[in-house]
Amino acid sequence: MEKTKVIFIGAGGHAKVLASILEVTASELVAVFDLDKTKESFYGVKNEGDYSTNAHPEAKLLIAIGDNTTRKKISRSISHEFAQAIHPSAKIDRLVQLGQGVQVMPSVVINRATKIGHHCIVNSNATVEHDCQIDDFVHIAPGVIICGGVTVGEETLVGANATVLPNCVIGKNVIIGAGTVVTKNIPDNTLVMGVPGKIISNE
């Protein structure tokens, strides 16, 4: 079977994890674009510097950057078709909807009737239960548990090992600190930390 050709924007730590997913799927990394000129190559693949809309037209693209705002900004200038990266160990129900550019890391569980938006990252060992709505450019960090019926707004970061209890609505551009337990709805543009989670600041 012919491998899907993939290019990355970004050659940092998050890109390394995505590269490891490509190695165990039917995909091949053919180029990276990263403005850091000290990174001449990435696992033997040439760093071509600034993104070019004309380069490798046969390839699909992943924005291999963990920061939500940066992924959103870059996505507006892309002409390539977007790829998905899904580790074979992830357990994803057949009725889950996955957007373009989605990245699902090892040992993730995503259960029935959940929708994951465009360019989301669901990181290692995270669980997203049934009937959740995860909007675009969200990053769900390692070890997170999101219970059933939860909504997470665009560009929100759910920090490592955080737990969100059932039916909570989390706004846009929220940061949920590592280990936080969210027990109630959270408005836009807030930082939430603690057990139970409390609003620490509003932007």
C-alpha cells in the first residue's frame, strides 16, 4: 500500500511525537517547515524554512505545534489539504466525528457521539467520554479525563491530568491548570486551577 505523504509545519517537541505516529501508520514525512535555521533537518528530513504553498503539492499537511493560538493563526495561510494523525493504540468509537488536522496520541479513548473539531490535539492517555463537543484548536493534555456531555470552547487548553465533570460547559480561550477538577461551567478567557477548580484570573 502506498504511504500518504505528509509535511509538517514545526519541528519541535510536539512534532517529534507526531513523527513517531507517522512511523507506525501508513504515512511518510517528506518535508518540514520551521523558521528556526539551526534545525537543518528533522529525523533526516530537510527543514525547508518558510512554508511554501507550492511545495510538495501531493502531500497533506499537519501543523505540528502544540500552542493553540499559533496553530489557529498558521491554519489561515495553508493551501495544502490537511492530514490527521491517529496513533493505532487510540480507541475511537465509530460514531465519533474528527475534524481536519486532528492529532490523537497514544492510548487515547474517545467515546460515542463525541465531536472533535479541526486542528485539535488529544494527547497521550486522555479520555473524552460520550456526547462531548470539543471545538476547534483545543489541546487536551496528557492524562485528562473529560466526562460525558461536556462542551469545550475554541482554543482552550485542558492541562495535564485535569478532570472535567459531566455536562460542564467550558468557554473559549480558557486555561485549565494541571490536575484541576472542573465541577461547573467556566466562562471565556479565564484561568482555572484547583480542586475544585476556581477562576484565578480573567483576561
